[in-house]
Amino acid sequence: MKLIVVSNFSDVPNEHYLLNLLFCEGLQYFHLRKSGYTASRMAAYIERIPEPFRRYVVLHSHFELVERYGLRGAHFTKKYCYEDFLRDRGQDPTPPRKQFFAHLSFSLHSIQEVKKASPMFDYLFLSPIFDSISNRGYNSKFRINDLKVFLGEKPDRPNVIALGGITDRVVDQAFDAGFDGLALLGHLWTTFEHDRDLVQAVKRFRAIQQRIETRSAARREETPALTQN
């Protein structure tokens, strides 16, 4: 199960200190999205990330910077989808083909949208699975049992990542539902923005990371037994 960190929309004091600590803790997927950033400001943000860690960064805008800085890839939304990107570059978007980026991901908000999503995406954000922490009032409309049935079918689709309300307390629910990963946002940044406690922020990340590792190890141990039976 992947553990992804999504940046806060606005800047947070000491943000890069925490981010670089998380990379050292093993973070390999960081989604960088900032409201109102120009290309030059985004480039300045990326340049504050040590070069060995830049290959873990997925951009939500200013996609021309992906190749320049050797980033992981690009993330799209319905507001500006991958087909829009292809049109802007004079490419035929029908059918869309995976090009320009090694990694592509997309944000969706319903099971039906996931069913229609192209298999070319590496993974899809599905949200809000639980009530959002960073966006108060943005509450979940999903039922875990419905998600478990759908995700258990394993059709020809990209991996599905749970976003919204992710804390260490819901890891087991998301794992049992069959999600392929978790995207951490408000639980990390909202508290850090107020208390600026690097130690506690890293502990929150570790708690989720360790729970994922524990559940994944248990599943690996169960798999041979199930195969033998």
C-alpha cells in the first residue's frame, strides 16, 4: 500500500524542513499543489528540495517543470484534465495515450467515475473517503461496504488511493476496504501549521507508515496459507 503526502494549498512555515524529514523517513510520493503559484515560484519551491528527492515529486500544475527537474510526473483533475493538456500541445486526445510523463494520476469523486477511468493512469485519488480535515464541511458520502465490494472486484483499472480524513485511526478501515494507498494531507499539515512541531508531525507520518507496514506484512504471511488451502 502506497503512502502519499499531498502539500498544503497555501505555504506553511518551515514546510521544507518537514518535507525533507519525511523524505528521509521513506516518503516516495509527494504531490505538490499550490494555489496561485506562478511557474517561477513553483520552480523556486522545487529547488529547495534536495535533488535526490525530486524524483518523488508529482506536480499538479506547471507541468513543463517535470522534465526540467527530473520529477516523478503529473497529476490532473477534471478542471484541467490530461486531454486538455494534450490539446494545448497540439496532440490528438482521442484516445488519450500516455506520453510526456512517466507517471500520470487523476482525481475523482465517485465509484462510477473510477469505473470509467482510463487504465493508463498509475493511480487515482478518490475523495473524500472520510470527512476532510483540511477542508471543514467537506464530508464523505461513501459507504465502506460499497467501496469494499467495488475495490474487491479488481477490474482492469488503475490503483485507487484514499484521500480525505486520513489519520492513523482509519488505516485499518481503508486497508480492509481494498485501497491501494493513502494520501495524507490535513492530518499532517493542518496541525503543523498551528503548532510548528516537527517532531510530532514526523510521528504522525510514522504512525500511519508503520500501520501500513504491519498490515502489509500480515497480508503477505496470510497469502501463502490461502494458496495452500
